[in-house]
Amino acid sequence: GQSLEQPSEVTAVEGAIVQINCTYQTSGFYGLSWYQQHDGGAPTFLSYNALDGLEETGRFSSFLSRSDSYGYLLLQELQMKDSASYFCALGSWGKFQFGAGTQVVVTP
Amino acid sequence: DGGITQSPKYLFRKEGQNVTLSCEQNLNHDAMYWYRQDPGQGLRLIYYSQIVNDFQKGDIAEGYSVSREKKESFPLTVTSAQKNPTAFYLCASSPEPGQGATEAFFGQGTRLTVV
């Protein structure tokens, strides 16, 4: 089977940089993706890594190291609206497996 | 506009009753999924379908059933056999499952409460 681990909560101030780590165990996968979910809302796609390395999308960047079974999401120039839950997900043929999520709390 | 529509947004059910949650997509995606989310928890996979008339059980399929008679529709039935059905249910879809799932598009969810 597959399993993913993320920290449960991270707190940071506006303007700061936050890194959310995701470690996983799997027998095979195509890529690691990241989603944002505000309270009561639907998850929205942020970023995807099929290959090792860094993918940059505006203020958000995602990194994958297959050899270390590890990835992270980097949130830069934090804004109040970034307060949300963030999930990593493994994509394998036909389905996605999600981590338990990291609650990011941004303070003034 | 293309997207995924879930209905209803809120649903109340009496214990012992079956209830069906609707999920429709007009994105022309082959793959569709149902997830359950409990408060403060991640998303757990209930069922998924890669093609019409075919679907597979996810991690928590007991007490649920699905059908995939049309590409755009993937309804979920929560049966009376589901011991703790109160949760937030999310439907999703993605293109090209045969080439590896890369991105899932989610509906706005249905919040089911058993009363």
C-alpha cells in the first residue's frame, strides 16, 4: 500500500516562508501533487512533480526527491489568505492517495 | 463553464436509510473518484472509476456503492450498512488515467449528516 506523512500544523507570520514536508512509502507512483483547501471548501490543485527537482508556480514551489521518498511545498511571501490546509498526494495509475494534511496558520 | 457539480450541498439522513449523492462533470475526463473527509482529517478514497461501466474499491468502500453508466456521471450511494456516514464527501475527476494521474479537479462537496 501507500502512506504519506505531513506535519499537522505550521504557524508563520505574514511575509514569511513556510516549507511543508511530505514523506511517503509506496511501491510505485507517477508523481507527487499538492492541493490547498480552505475551511468548508474543495481542494484546489497547486503543483505537481513527476521528476526530481523543483517546480515553481508563482509564490508556491514544490520539490521531489524519489531517492529520499520525500517532497515539500514551499510557500513564499505568506499572505493571510494562505491560511488553509495543504495536502500532498501520490498519483499512481488510476487514483490519488492523499496525506492527512497540514494546517497552515498565518498571523499578522 | 466546465467543472464538477455535486448535489446537494447539504444532506440530512435518518439512520437506516440509503442516500445517493450526485456527481456530474462536463470536463470530458475519463477518471472519477469519491473521497470522504472527516473533520481535521485527510481525504480517504472510497471508490474510483477509470472508464465507463468499470470501477474499483478504494480504501474505505464498505457501506458504499457506485455506478458509472455514463462518462459524465458517478453517483455514490451511502447505504445503511455504513456505520458512521456523517462526513464531507468530495467527488473528483482527472484526465488521462492511463498515463498516470497528475491532477484532480474537485466538486464543492456534499456534507452528509445522519440524524
